[in-house]
Amino acid sequence: MTKSARKQRLSVYLDPAVMNRLAEHAARRDQSRSLIAEAAIESFLSPDAAERQEAAITKRLDQVDRRMTRLERDVGISVEMLAVFVRFWLATTPALPEPAAQAVRAKAGERYDAFVTALGRRLAKGPKLRQEIAEDVGEPPYSREDKNPTA
């Protein structure tokens, strides 16, 4: 029966900031600094280290791509909603004679303030329009994150 090769000692000089990060990481993982350093060196020297790093970057890029796709969808919904509202408003609101138009302009400031207040309340606590509109046909109208109906 042969004994496995004994680990060899290596002395290295580390920058104090790197040493602190190593010590903190080892403490969080409840492992020795030597074991963490050995794993880091092994990972660095491993031939598939670049492949693992590429896989991690690819995963992050995929997440960013999904977020960008959702953002693009949400902006598209917002633009279409505004366009439909403006078209409807222009089609259904008749022009007013000048004396009535002045009275309407005076009231417009109050109505605008009420609109901004209601919008602020909705953004702060209410369900978002994007949660009410299903992303895919047949999907229930609620957020994928919380799985709670918003209706």
C-alpha cells in the first residue's frame, strides 16, 4: 500500500487587500485560506477555466437579453397605449368655442395635478399594466414573479 503524495508548502506574498478578501471568503465558507487558495490556483491553471468563464459570461448575457426583451415589450405596450388613447381622445373630443375653451384651460391644471397624483399612487402600489397584459397567448394575466392575480 502506497501513501498518497504529501502536499507541498508554498509561501506567497499577497497584497493586504487580497489577503483580507481571501480571509473573509474563507471565513464565509468556513474553510481554510489554504484550501481556498489551492482551489483558486487549480481553477486558474485548469485547461477548461476559460470555458467555464465563457459559460458564466454567456449565462449573464442571456439574462441581460431576456431583461432587454421584456423592457422592449413594455416600452412597446406603453407607446401603443398612448397612441390609442390620443387617437381616441382626438376622435371623440369636439373643439370648444373660445369662451368655453378658456374655462377648460383653467380647469386643466387641476385635472393634470389629479392625474399625476393618481399615476404616482398606481406606480407606488398598484398593479402595473405590464402585469395585466399576458406576455404569451394563453398565459394568465399576472406577473410571473409573484404568481398572484392582479385583477
